[in-house]
Amino acid sequence: MFTTFQEVEAFFDSRKSLGIKPGLDRMNNILQQLGNPQRNIQAVHIAGTNGKGSTAQYIKNALEANGYQVGVFSSPSLSGLTGHILLDGKEIGEEAFKDLCNEIYPVIKQMDAADLAPTEFEIITVIAFIYFARYSDIALIEAGMGGREDTTNCIQPILSIITNVAKDHIGFLGNTIAEIAYQKAGIIKSGVPVITGELVEEALPVINLEAEKRKTTVYRFGADFTFEKRNDNYMIWTNGQRKAVTKLRMLGKHQCKNASIAFMALEKLSDAGYAMSSKKAADGIGNTTLAGRFEMVSREPAIILDGAHNPDGINAFVNTVEEYYGEAENHILFAAFKDKELKKMLERMETSFSSITLTSFNHPRAADASELGDLVEYAENKKVAANWERAVDEILENKSGNHFITGSLNFISLVRTYILNKSAYTE
């Protein structure tokens, strides 16, 4: 049993060696022994290659603006164990997390002994389910990876969302868009409405076939709802019958798409009995920001962080830089996992910035800085920095130009903490 949160952290560190183990047998086992808390959650299940976090945040803020207690489960976390589980925008407290660990620890020990050891992420998911079952009016559950065999796919949601389908995690989800779409489509449940973002041609028939099997309806961006973007980041959303207008704080056309999915989700939640004011919902969406998503963490010098960690994410990120920062002096610092499509990502970035700096970070999956440097062929000003902290220090000392830091969310988490701690110290 655990007496301090530091003991809890050490316990979860020890589970990292179990790695990622797709499949739901262990989750179903542990949840059954704990009385199936997931059955007591009113849940929205969100899968997708990109945009899950922003879409969830838009929905959360709209619901909270209407007085609902909203739980959010997401990964990866930018702030340690407790950052995965939020209620009304606040992370679960360390004491509450520890108490729930102690509550489920005997079951974990039984499963360990039976050679059914639950992974770190599985245990965190179970804690989230118990917490939300007790305290939330509704919970937004982000799939960790894929959907069909994802740890979170033990819930019976009232609404399913697939933000998009692109190539990522190909070692686990498949090599083609159709294979990846099949995994995402696994969150579709019988009779539960499905909302999708913009789907590429190869993904659409896969999603539709699963929906037909489950006898449910798909509401697709571009076909059943859309938006019109106006100047100054205003957007007008419509589904043909209704309209909503808001001014987004989060930049980029991709954020308008994410917000559009959120507006459609609110329509279906309203149909399910969640009463809400349209104006409060639109205001909640408009006021939304999210850590690590085109987030400005310093103004002098200008430093923006964005967790773009696959080719589609990088493309949306660079498009946003070009739209809002145009011909300015823009510099980029990049680090990512070695199992990503690094060449594609770097090709999109290397000629779009005044300089590109490649670095690495302490993680077994992190790509080596020099290997990233070898992949960059056309940049006029290329640098390789073995030490990311030193590279960030140089940015902080350089007051000219705009500095963008992108790549793995794990990397962004480290950089964000480092910069914010430095800012607090210097203030």
C-alpha cells in the first residue's frame, strides 16, 4: 500500500517496463473485479490521429459553461500522472489519486500473480473510470492509441467521435489508412451516434461499414456539418438547420475543424437530454486554449509550443505558422520519436523557417539529434543540438524573431515545464 504520492510515482515507473500491450482482457478483468465502474459513466469516446485533445477541450468548456461537471481523460500528460485525469479543468489531486491506487492495489497484485499484469496506462485508465463514475455528470474519454483494442474501449458511450484518420503508430495500428481506420472504427457501438471530422477517401468506407454493422448513424464533417472562416478568427458553424458563431482563441484552420466537431457533438448531446444555452456553449468554445497546442509560453522572445508529432500534425502546424506569422523571421526546434515518419515531417518544415535546429531528449524512443540532422537536406540554416536544454537557453537569450518548438508531446512537456519554471524564477 502507498503512504506517499512519491511511492505511487515509483510504482508507476516500475510498470513502464511492461510497455504497450493492446487488447482488452486485462482491462475487462480488473474492471469486473472492481464492480465495473465504467458502466456508471455518461461518456463521450474520442478517437482520431490528430485533434482529440482540442476537440475534447472545446466540448468540455461548452458543457462547463452550462453548469455540468465534466471529466476529461487524455494522454500523454504534460504534467505527470495526475495530468491524465481532470474534473472541471482541475487535475485529480495527488491524495485522491493515491487513495484510488490503494483501493485497486489488491486487485493489481492478484492479476500480477496470475500473469495478467496490467500496464501503467491500464491502471491510470481504471483510476479515471472510478473517479468519473463518482464525481462527473459526463466524461470525455480520449482513446490512447487506435480504438478497437485501446485500453479505453471498455465503455459504452452515449456518443462516439473520430476526429480524423492519418498514418501514425503504424507498428501497432497497420500500414495503410484502411487498416488504421478499422482500428479507430472500433469505438463505434450499437445504436450510438458517431461524429467524424474530415475523412480521407480510404477511411470513409471503413467507418461507414462499421456504422452499418452497428446500426447507427454517422454525422460527417463536410457532408452533415461545416464551417465558414471569417477574418479575425471568427467562424460560423452550421449543420443545415442551426448556426453558431464564435471567435476562436486557438489558431489555425484545423482548429476550426475541431471546433466544428465539438459543435456537432453538442447538438447530439442536446438530443440525449443535456440541456444547454447555445450562446454559453459558443462562448465556452471561443474561450478555449490547450497547453502544448500552438501555445505561446513566452512573448520576449516569442516562443510557441506545438505537439505536432506526425506528418498531418506537422502540416497543420506549418500552415498555421505561415498564415499568422507569414514572412517573419521564424525559427524551429524539433525532436521526435524515432518510429515516426521523420523524413516527411522534416521535409515539410525545413524550408519554411529561417533556421531549423534538431535535438533529442531522454526517452528510449527518442530519435538521435544527429540522425535527424542527416535527414534534413534543403534547409539553408541547419543546426544540431545534442542538449535540448542548452538549445532552449539560447532561444531565451535571443530576443529577435519568433521561435517554434514542436515534435513529440513528451518532448513538448519537458520543454514547457523548463521554460515556465525559468520564467517563474526570473520573475
